[in-house]
Amino acid sequence: MKFTISFCCLFFISFFSYAQNFENNFSTYSQKFSQERLYVHFDKNMYGVGETIWFKAYVMQELFPSDDSKTIYVDWTDQNGKLLMRSSSPVVDGGAFGQFEIPEDYTGAFLHIKAYTKWMLNFDTAFLYNKDIKILSTEKKSSKEKMVKIPEITFFPEGGNFVEGVPNRIAFKANDQWGRPITISGEIKNNSGKTIEKINTLHDGMGYFYLTPKANETFVATWFDENKQKRTSPLPEIKKSGVVLSVGILPNQRNFVINEFPKNSSSNSLHIIGTMYGQTIFKLEKSFANGMIQGIVPTQNLPTGILTITVFDNEWRPLAERITFINNEEYQFTPEVTVQHWGLNKRARNEIEISVPNDITTKLSISITDFEINADSSENIISNLLLTSDLRGFVNNPRYYLQNNSDSITKNLDLVMLTHGWRRYNWEGIVKGDFPKIYYQRDTNYLTLSGKIFGLTSTELRKAGQIILLVNQPNKGNKYYYAPIDENGSFAEPSLILFDTARVYYQIPNLNTNTPPSIQFMQNRLPAFTNNTKASGFFYNYNADTTGNHRQSYLSDILMQELRRDKEKILDEIIIKRKSKTSLQLLDEKYTSGLFSGGDAYQFDLTSDPFASATLDIFSYLQGKVAGLQIAGSPPTVKYRNAVPQFFVNEIPADMNMVSNISVTDIAYIKVIRPPFIGSSGGGAGGAIAIYLRKGSDQKNTSEKGLSNNMVTGYTAIKEFYSPDYSTIKKENDKKDLRTTLYWNPEIITQPGSNKVLLTFYNNDISNGFRIVIEGVSKDGKLTHVEKIME
């Protein structure tokens, strides 16, 4: 009796421990390893060489827009997987946008786009956003290669197990080598040659049949492809024992049945867990009755998405799993698009108003294109973020499955669930507490100017205190920053979110060492990958060219010719202008701006002065060269007409200490501006000495000591979409207008009290109608996709 009591107590403690560990571990997994989903909206479907691809990326985590990750990366590769460019964009309120210019000499038929956050790289890379984009060409090929389909079929036992002695539903998917569905018919025969079942595709290459295997029975499928060619494929291996999970679909509920073989072989109860978006939806504990467990899962209050039902034994080992799609149609909001002003004539003005419900905050992106060019409506933000982003493998025409909630679409969508089910979670690892290894920490901060100092001792770092950074960016001015140095050598200037490239000059003023330290900037930036995905181009491999493709290809080719002619004209004009200007005039135009440009000043071109490198510093160089400029002593004192001049480095005020440390070989141009100079503080009675550091082609490779610097790269520069204004007279309006994208805006924001947006755009020279596509997400996680034709 004591033994029995002890055994029962041990069993209860063991069972309770298993249950508690599972719940705690899954809760930890859900909180710490919540996964992101990403979708990209492009302005159109196909492009010509030299064109710009405009994009808006949306990031979701569970049910809501996510900006836990602050950076989105996009790899642009050619069709062979060679990286053309890695772009990065900051995430704000779950969205980021940018562009990619297709090289004019690009010869490939496709580009491949892979988009992701750094956090997404820690998990299965099958869930990164991938897309092939067709690149159009008007060149005619002498011989057209015939694309030969290679049919194949794959079988999927429902719940993951094909078990002897119980009814099994076996789904199948027939497709070619590119994943595109094919139609097949055939029959299932056992090892005695007897026909057991007929098989036929029900929708997009998918179907199912039922089998109840007997002991030592095996099966083979004999089937015919679309060319009536006979093929043979074996069915999966049959297990001698196990459980089979099947799920039935009814309005507002899912019925599940679990069969086991042999019957009553399991003396303990099973656990049935339902999960969605990383959260536990339901948890049941049931025992077999005559080899069967049945249950009902109410679904009317669940969010739209994939519900995963997993069966565990008493020690939380996974036995079977099935996914099913819940569509409660609560996920959507619909903007209204109203045409306020029609303009279908050549270069006519158009106005459209977008309005959303007044009780939500939204972020939208909109593209307006020539309606006659090719359009791919097989996928959108809704079908991607709710369906395909949670599935492995190719789903043909996913948009179809979310058109409505009709019985026929619901049944066909369940075929997708039967043929794409897999275990997103490593249940065995979660039960044991073996969580995913994190190789990439989240980008919880934007790409700000930061770095780390190497080669100094901890004592030297403490004494250094701060680092002076001079940031030089083309067309953005120049600024000084003073960043504190941490004990480990790290420093950061959080106020500067860096875009494009910058030459960063740095100095540690309190450092006394003969060996200069080295600095690595932007250590948190993700390095580009060398092993990239090739473009498969399966969507286009055997589809004939359409009228829309030909029109877009023709227009893109003409537009490219126009752009090349314009560049040649601009180049000719620049050459003509330069012939009439001196080197000093050109330097002044290149380096100076605002109050510093032109004017009454002494000018010095150090790029062509052979004696510049022989001087110790700027003071030695200027001595005796400017009437009224007095330089004397060490450290030097400088006066211009008995007043102290203001020093500037790249038009930013600088002190004597900074100027004295600049190597003359780093300087391109010096301008000594006669007093008074109103750009100086205190009235500028001493004039100004403006120093300009070399940039671009003026930069010089030298081993001489100068101000240390690095070229630093931040986010990809974001360009503004060009939308002409034909209501004004401009020289550029004389060009032909053959744009196929008439308007693109990736950042339309609405909020309560400001729920309407009026957009204006002009037609090109040839379009007779427009296609408007609007996509976006609300703050509470609702999605929208609207497509409208204006003609």
C-alpha cells in the first residue's frame, strides 16, 4: 500500500513538473523569441533597366505593427545570386521605405529581392521575404528556349502520421519544378496490385483521399500528368503504431478527432494545445475512449490567421500536429477612393481623395500606374501577412484564399493547410528549455554615428574622456560632435541618425601616446552576405508575353533612350561651362556655399600647389601670403588687420587646437575672407579663414600624418519620387513623358480628426487610364488592400 501511494505521488509530481515546465518554457519562448513577419509593397510589377524600384516594407509582430527592430535590410541580387546592393532603411511605426536603381547595363531577366530584419535571421530563413522581379527587354531572341515541365507529387498524411489500423486522410500536391500547380489523375494500389482509391486534383494541383492500412500493407500511386504520361510514386512509410489527428471545418468551430493504434495502447491522457501568433489559445487534457478522442474548438472569437493544433503525450512529447486557417473577417479596413478631378488627357491634372474610418490611425502606401501595363494581383499585404508569411513553400495565387469566406474557398484553403503544414516550433527543444541560439541581436537602436576605439589601455581610455568627430557629408553641411568614451572604448552620438556615406574626421584631444589608436565605426551594422538566393523566375518561365508586358517594355526602352540623351546634353553643357572658368572658380563652386561663396577674399588651391606638403601646418603655409595677416609665436597667435579672425573647417566654426592638427595634405582649398565677415561671431572684425578638406576626386593617398578619418556608411539615402507639376512652366517639362508609374507615395498617414488625404498627380503623354493600388496597416493591426481602375 505504501509503495502504491509513493508511486502515485511520484507520478503526480512528475506529471505536474512536466506540465509546469512546458507552460513556463513556452511562455518564455513567446516573450523572448517572438517572431516578425515582413511584407513589401512595390510601385509596380515589372521594370526596365535604368528604372527605379520604389518600395514600402511593413513589419508585423504577432497581431500588430512592430518597430522593436529599427532597421530593415533588403538584398538586391541578380538572377545568379550576385549581390548588387544591400540597402537599409529605418523602421518607424512598423514601416520603412526606399528605392533601388536598376543598373543601366543590367542584362539579367530577373532581380531577386530578400527583405528582413536582423532579428528574423535567428530563425528559419524560409520565412524571410523573397520575391523575383521581372526585368523587361525589347530585344528579340533568335531562338526561344522551350521550358520543359518536370511534374512531381508529394504526399502529406494529415497530422503528420500514416498509421496502420486507423482511417488516414492523405493530402497531395502536384506541381512542376518551379512549384507551379499541375493537374493530375490516377489511382492508389496496394502491394497486391489492387486499386484502393482514385485520385484527382481538386484545386491548384492539390487533393486528398482516405486509406486505412492493414498489417504489412504498402501503397503506390499510379498517376498521369497533363501530357498523359504515366508516372509512379510510393506513398509515405506506414507506422505500426501511433496517433492520427484529423480536423473538420464547421462555421465558428473546428472539430478534431484523434485515433490511436493499437487501441488502448496509451494508458495516460494526452494534451492538446492550440497556438496562434506565438500565444496559447487553448489547452486541453483528454483520455482515449475506445481508441478515440474527440473535441470542439470554438473559433468565432479568434483573430484571423493560422491556428496550430498540437497533440502531446503525458511527458509533453509531440505526437501529431495540424494547422487550420481561421477567417473571421475582422482583420480589414477599407479606404474609400474618390476621384475629385478627372484628367485622362495628355499631362492633365488629377485629384483623388482617400478617406479612412475616423476612429483609427493608419499608415498607407499608394502607387498609381498606367493601367495597361502588366499587373500581378496574385498576392497582396493581406494574403502575405495573414497566410504565406507563416508557411513554408510556394502557394499559388494566395490572394484567392482571402477574397471571401465562401464554402468553396474555405475548402480549398484547407487543402493549402493540409499540404503546407509543418512544425514552426521545435517542441522538443521548448520542453527541455533548449531555446534558439541568438546570433543576431535586435536592432533596438537606429543606425547612429557610433564606434569603438582599439589599441588603448583602460587607463588611457578613462583619461581620454571624449572624442571629437567632424562629420563631412555632401550637400548636408558639416558638423562637430563631442561624444563621451566608455570604459570599453565605445562611443556614440545618438542625435545623428546617419544616412548615405560621410567622411568622419576624429581626434582624441586628451590622448598622450605615440601610437595612435584605431577606430571601427558602426559596429552594429549588419555585414552583407555573400551567399544569396538565386532568382528562379518560375512565374514567368512558361507564361507567354502579354500585351501589357510588351507595352511596358516598349515604353521603358524609349524612356531609357531619352534619359541617356539628356545625360549627354548635360555633360556637354558642363564641359562648355568649365572651359571658361579658372581652377580657383571651380574650387570655390565645389566647396563653398552661402556666405562663404564668392566675395572679396584671398584664395589658395592646395590641390595643385607642389609646396603645400612641405609646410608643417596651415599657419606656416599662410605666413607671408596675405597682406595684413599676422602669424607669430608658438603656439601661434593670428590677427588680421589687428583683429582675431574666425576659423572655419568646412564652414563649421573651429578652434585653434583643431586647426593646428589638420595636415596640410588633407586640405583642398583655403579662403581668407577680408573683414568684416558677417558669418563670424561678434561682427567678424577679423574676417575669416575658411579651410576646406579634400573630398571626392581631390582626395589624396598619402602616408603623411594628418587628421585621422574614416568613410562611414549609414542608412541608404532615401530619394523623393519625382512627380512633375505641369501647372508651371519649367524647362524639364519639355521632355517626353512616358512614365509608367505616375505617382508613388510610401508614407500617407491618417488619424482621428484627420482621416482624409487629397493627392494630386499629372498624367503622362500616352496613358488612357490608371491603376490605383493602396496598401497599409492600422495602429491596431488591421490591414488593407484596395485596387481601383480609372479610365
